[in-house]
Amino acid sequence: MISIRGLKKSYGKLDVLKGIDLDVHSGEKVVVIGPSGSGKSTMLRCINGLEDPDEGTITMNGVEITSRRTNMNKVRERLGMVFQRFNLWPHKTVAENVMLGQMVVGHRTKAEARARALEMLRRVGLEEKADVYPVTLSGGQQQRVGIARALAMNPDAILFDEPTSALDPELVGEVLSVMKKLAEEGMTMIVVTHEIGFAREVADHVIFMDGGVIVEQGTPEEVLEHPKEERTRGFLKRVL
Ligand code: ADP
Ligand code: MG
């Protein structure tokens, strides 16, 4: 579904991505781990077109999204994104937050968007919070709204960038369990996270990035239990 070849990105003299190759198949769950500054967020931002790569190609469902001729709005409609900070609109209700993209980008009527918002809020266990404002919710609940908002666009895949890193420890579990449910339902997911337990349980494929390259990749068993590379072992020792 998503195919990345020779992806390179620099900011001035800083080479952040030094040639990334990655394939994500439909229904696959890819977990990306690696130290801070290794280029994980930059890679996700290149995939959903928030950054222009310097070199390389990214194709999604056979369409090269790195081509200037491709309408990135169309691509972004097909890709959900969940950020570390939930970025909910504070002056809009929970339901309105989930409706907005559907109406502006998805061209749904208000009634259609509301019906779908309620359905997605039900999927993340927050239907009863539809008409309150985000400030009244816990961080974990706000992040679940962020996931409902991504789901509402009916994406082909969802990219998660450290979705639980900004949460108090006791709120991490509720967000991970919503993500596990999505995974079981067959959603294609790329998840950047330091939650090794989640990677072990949910990932089909684990990528370890460091210094702008994929140092090691494979099944959770291969990368997390029997890492071949010294850098992977050192990183795992630090996060486990
Ligand atoms: P990670 O998500 O793995 O922590 P990032 O992709 O956020 O890593 O960042 C990789 C490196 O690129 C870091 O050194 C960061 O400071 C730098 N960087 C990221 N975005 C920008 C930007 N817009 N301008 C300049 N430097 C950036
Ligand atoms: Mg990051």
C-alpha cells in the first residue's frame, strides 16, 4: 500500500533521513522505534506530505505522492494522522472536532458528519462526550477523540506519531487499547512509539531507526528479543 524508496531529507547541513526504504502492505502494522532525533517524525511527515523529500519516492496505492502532479489533499484524505499533542480545537465540541474535516475536506453535510462522528466516538468509547468541550476531558480521552477524528475520514492507513508520549502514565493504557482494537479490525498502521509492549503485541513488523537510517527491521521477535545490531541492543536496554 505504501512504498518508500531511497528517501532522503536534510534541513540545511543536517541530514535527517539518509536513504529509507520501507514497504507497508494493506492491513499491516508497522511499529517504528528509535532514539529521539533519529528522523522518525520526519519520515511520517514525508509520507503524509507535510514535508517534501529531497530525494527518493513514496508511492501510495500505486500513486507517486512525491510527484508534483499529485494532489496532496487527495492523498491526505486517505491517510489519518494522530499526533503526540492532540491538536483539538478548544472552542469546538468533541463532536464538532470530529465533524470538521469531514465537512471541509470530505464534503459531507452537517447531518452526515454528525452521524459519522457519533459512530466513531462510539468506536473509541466516548459517545457520551460528544457535546462537551475538549478541556473537560483527560489527556487520554482527548487522544481518543484524535483517533476518532482520524477514523472519521475513512482512511486507508493511520500514521501515529508517539500518540501516548504526552500522557500521564495512568492514561496510556486506554489509548493503546483503542489502537489495539483498530489493529485487530485490520487497519493499516504505522506507529512511532516507545511502548515496547505494544510493539511486541501488535506489530507485524518492527523498524529500528537511528541517525536517519533503518538500522534493523524484522518481526517483533527478531528485533525486540534477538536484536543483531549493537545499536538496537543499546536502545532497548535504555527503554525497557
Ligand atoms: P524523531 O521524531 O526521531 O525524534 P525528528 O524527525 O523529529 O526525529 O527530527 C530529526 C532531526 O531533524 C532532529 O535533529 C531535529 O532537530 C531535526 N529537525 C526536525 N524538523 C526540523 C525542521 N523543520 N527544521 C530543522 N531541523 C529539523
Ligand atoms: Mg518525533
